[in-house]
Amino acid sequence: MNVLVIGGGIGGLCTALGLARRGYRVRVFDQSDPAEHAGSGLVLSPNGIRALDRLSPEAGQKVRAEAVPGPHRFNYVSHTGKVKVRIEPTDLVAKWKAPLVAMRRRLLHRILLDCLPPGALTLGSRFVQAKETGDEVTARFADGSTARGDLLVGADGVWSMARHHLGTKRTPRYLGISSVRGITPAPEHTYPGGFFSQGPGLQIFANPLRNGDLYWAATLNAAEHEWPQLHPEYARERLSRMVKDWHAPIPDLVAETPTGQLVVTDIHDMNTLPTWTTPRMALLGDAAHPMAPFLGQGANAAIEDAAVFCTLLPDLAPTPAVTAHSLPAPTTQMAVATAPDALRAYETARVPRTTRLSKMSRRIGMAGQWENPTAIAIRDTMMKLAFKYGGEGPDTWLYGYET
């Protein structure tokens, strides 16, 4: 069975790995090398790592070897440096059978690409249209070329072209928040395990990477397109002026980040689509459910999507890719007999989870961007109480999710 995957981002590559492991012939199409435009860093949480293990044990092992394990002691602080909440380290591997790790996004892409079957990736292919005929689907590209398969996976991001094939008029909405992200050699500072700093209308997250680097991400209230249209050098200078009086090391880490390591984007999400699938096509990752980054689950949710999608399709591999002893624990999903039924089952399985992730991420982010001092004081008090009396917090439903 042939599967066409549109988009070579994290979700698309993970889907290709999982399908190839289950005996499918997979072709991935992208406009350019996905590793070349994968800026900044990301955090993979235990739920995402376990899903990656299910898709490709080899990729899961490489991620563990290359990433920085965590969490270390992590601090929520005010922009003046006052610690609001201090989170002590937790043995997540013992609790959830997988670590929480931070790494360069480009490195994750390279690991996934290296695990792909030879010849699976086709670059320079800008997808424009899909057509379903009986038990076949045809993808058409901007240069006039076509590709035929039994199934098509639309994993082409927030501004998905594959989404148009489902007939929806729904489009991503701008949340009034822009993001500036960067990687720089870590300056000396009092929060070596990472921190999340909040000021009026501006938040900054920072986490250590390997080789002494620090990944940081700032979110700020702004008009749509205002920040992405800036030259990176000017964006850095403008943000530097905004944080010049913030606690160390924020002024230094912004000012010292090379412009080539900066990524500036607007933040969008989208209400749940009426449907993700047709008989021969499914959306996945940001194409299906764009979400704000404040819960840190965008990449993790895409990997979960891929694991559920691949598990529900019939296993065509003549022999197991690995021995039964080395397989991850059984999943909660069971393969469905026919492809159209499997796609419907995939949508049913994933919509409630991703809708909850998206709504919670939006709420957390919007509250974090408040500018009113009274509202900020109430928010911080509620956060302290939640961490003090909230028990296990989000661990069970977030980190404990099984694909």
C-alpha cells in the first residue's frame, strides 16, 4: 500500500517512519529541506517520547542520546527576578517511562530524516491539490507533476493546502501574540536549570541545550505581521530595549543572540475542524489542529497523531521490525480492518485530546500576556495555589497519555 505524506515537518516525518516500519511504501513531499528551515528549539515531554518510541525505536534512542534531559530545578519568576514558584526535579522516567528533553528543532529533524528509508523524501514539491477516485488519491504539485497513492496524509503545517481538500473555510486565527525565539551560548545566571519569566504583556521561557547553549522564546502582545516583517537585527534590538531592565540573564541572552539564530513568527490557533478526514486522506499535526505554544505540546501532539494514525492502519510488515522483547508497551489503539475506517477511527481518537490541548494552551497563554497589574496579581496567586495544592497537576492527563 502506497501512502503520500505532504509536509516534511515533525509530524510528517514521524508518520513516514511509523508507516515504513509497518510495511507501507511511503513518499514524503516538501517544498524544501525541512531541516534547513527548522529554527530554534523545542521540548519533548514523556508522552511525545513514548509516541516516538512506538513509531521508531531508533529515533527514540537517538533523541535520548542527543537531547538535554530534564527537568532540572525550574523557576517561574517575575521580570524583576522574584521567584514566584520553584519546581523541584522529578524522576519522570521512573514515573512515565520516558524523559522530558530539550533540543534544537533542527537536530530533531535531522534525526528523523536519517531514519527515513532511502529515497522516501522528495524536495522541491509544492502541493496544490488532491483528487480522490475510488480507492486511489492523486496529489498534484505546482510544477504540474503528480503522485498517486492509496492514502494521503496532509501534514503541511498551520497554513495547510491539504486542509482545503476537506472543503472547510475555517482558517487559523491570530491570537494577538507574536513570538521571538533564539539560541545563544548560555550566559552566567542564577537559573541554570531554566526559567519562565513574566512581565506585563511579555513572557520569556529559557531552557539549556547541549554544548552550553540556551534556547529562549519570548512572546509579546502585538499587531499581526508587525514583528515577522522586521529584519532579525531590528527585531533583536527592539526586544532588547523592551527587556533592558529585566532580571539577568535576559538582557544579555537577547542582545547576544546571533541574528542567524533568531526566528520571529505570529502565533495562531484554530477551533476544532468539522472533520479531519475523507475516505482516502487525513490531516495531522498543525494542519489539523494549530495550537499556541504555551503548553509546549505542538510537536508532541503531532508525534502522538502519527503514532495513533499508524497504529490504527493494518500492519503490513511481513516480519516485525524489532523483536517482541524490544517493542514499547502495547498501545491503547487497535488496528482497523479497512483504510477508510482506520482514518475515521484516528479522527475519533485524536479530536478530544487535541481540542483540550489547544484550549488549555490558549488560556494559559492569554493569561500570561495580561498587562493589568490587578489581573497579574490574581493570576500569580492562583498559580502559586495550583502548584502548592494541585496534587500531580497535569501529569496524569498530559504526560500519562498513551497512543
